[in-house]
Amino acid sequence: MHLPTQTDIAIIGAGPHALTLATHLLQKRSQMQEKIVVLDPNGFWMHQWQRLFSMLEISHLRSPAIHQPDPNPYALRQFAKHRLDELFSPHDLPGAKLFQDFCQTLVYRWQLQQQVHRALVQRITPIMQDRPCLSIALAGGKSLVAQRVVLAMGGGMLNFPAWVNKVSTPYPKHRLCHSHEVDLRQLRLRGERILIVGGGLTSGHLAVGAIARGAEVQLLSRRRLLEKWFDADPNWLNSSDCQEFVAERDWEVRWEMIQQARNGGSMTPDMMAHLRQLQQTGKLTLHQRCQVVKAEWLGDRWQVRCQDGAVLECDRIWLATGTKLDVTQNPLLADVLEEFPTGIVNGLPILDDHLRWQGCNLFLMGGLAALQIGPTAHNLAGARLASDRIVAALTRSSLVKC
């Protein structure tokens, strides 16, 4: 389908947050179907999400079935009525294949397959015409002018520990990777020693996958491994915690509340049980409350020195250190930040109640909207909360083309 040069609403990203926004918007105003353009590097709904789940061989989601992109909170449960074995206990966690199939049915039911265009967004620039608009620069020299833009692609950059940039010896690129670059399906690891850095669920998936391929794994986390079912307590969605957060007008305090609620990475009880079993076989060693201070590539292996004086040797290092959210470091937002400076708290922008950047019609979803949404902003539950706010703004007044 031909990419238009103008549109009323441009959604950047085609993952779960973007799909949630699109279905919620069309439920309110079905006539907006032709006003939406979705831009994604792959050109397909949910492609990147499916790729990451496949690369790490993740069997099921961490969010319960009630959290999904359709406006009807029970739609996924209804879809799964003949596939109940793909809902994992104890919280009805959808299997990855079940969730992907469900999302594809939403794409067709809401007739969204033609809305996605394969395009890599490089920059968003405010422009003034009859009324303020946003120009979206794309790789290859093309551009698109939109009345309103929703950034729904996560917005995080890969997070690398400080010691990585201090490695002074040249090393093969595949011997030190971020988890987003590791594709377990392509690897044969028999006889290799792998060091995984990070204490979240991703490091657990990497450890399980590597050991299944014959590797010995050392898992290193800077604090004691934390065990809980969800990233943030479900009470945050409808409780006094949420009300207290919304009532708090000090943005620095809100940021602290988010950090306390998420409390860094964590493992599910199921994953911890699996890791303990692997530990008993001798294939997995856990180094808790341990931090890397230096790593050297010694010809054919890594030598890693830790803060406690321990020296570890391994063939590969995998960094399960997540992503970092910082609007000041996001090249897409450089022009917006220059034209419309806004308050920023530890990398997170202060948005209005509709998750709109102060001064222009740019809306943010995901982790970048955490100061407004709270600690669940990254998750599927946060996608629904964000959609409710953004849809209210997109449907409130008539949309005028640029």
C-alpha cells in the first residue's frame, strides 16, 4: 500500500501498545479508520514482539490474559476457550503462540492490516502551517506530515554497564552481546561457559536456553535475586497506591514511587524453581550481590573481575541489563525537545493528562509515559491506561488536515 505524504494520525510502532491504541480508537470512532497511518520498520503488526519472544524461546507472557490489546478485557479468554492448555497457571498467563494468534485476529477484525507501512522513523520535527503539525522523517529520504503523532515503540535504548566501554582488548563481536542480540535458536553451545549479567526474567530465559544447548552458565546479579509474579503489584491498577500516585504532584516523588514499585528486575516463582533445579545439577552457578568491575578478552576467552575480588572465566558474556529511557538521548525527539522544552525527571518527560508533549500534538506511550501512568506503563495493562487517555484527546475535537 502506498505511503501517503499526509495523515491525521500517525502511530509510530506496531507492537502491543500501538495495537491497543488502534483498537480502542476505532471502538470509539470507527470512521477514523482512514485517518490512521502506522509506521514500523518491519511493516507488520507484532513482528518485533514475536521475534524477541522467539529468539529467547519464551513460552508465555508474564501478564494475565485479562491484559491484552482488545477493548473487551475478556476477549482473550474467550478466544482461548478451546485452547485452555495454553493458559499457564496460576494466573492464566497466555502462551506466546496463543497471544500472537489472538493479536492477528484483532488486526483482521478491526481491519488494521492495511494501516501498517514499512518505514523506519528517524526524526520527528514540529512545523507550523495553518495549524501546528509534525513532520516525520523516514529512512530513504521520504517524509510524512501528521496532525497528531503517537510514539508507541517503547522508546528505550539498550542499557550497557559502564565497564563494557572500558574493555581495552579487541574481541569478537558475538562474544559480548546484549540480550536483544542473542538468538538462542541459532546457537550451538556445547562445552561453552557463558556469563549472564542481570537479575531479571530475561536472564533466566537466557540461562535456561543456554543450558539446554549444552553450555555451563554463571548468572551474575548485583543484588539478591528477587522473586515475584509480576513486574509491579497488580494493586497498582486500581487501589490506594494508584490513587496516591495520581494525587502526588511532585514529579520527583512520582519517579521514586515508580522505582520502589518496580524495584528493578525480578524472576517469577516458576523461573526461580527452574533455576534452582539447574543449580543442583551443577550446570548453573548463581553469583548474587556481585558486580563486574573489569573484563578482558584474553585471546580465546573472557576474564572478568568482580567487586568482591572474584575472578570468573567464560567464553561469552550476555548482558540482560534491559533498556534505558531518556528522552534527551532519543534522536527521534531531538527537534521536539529543542522547539518545545519540557520538564524532565531522570530521563522521563512531564506530559499532560492525555500523555501529550507540552506545546505540540505528540503523544507518548510505554515507559516514556511512566510519570503519568505509573509503574505499569511498560506493560499491557499500561497500554490500556495510556490508550484511554490518548483516545479521549484524539476524539474530543475534529481533526483538521495539515
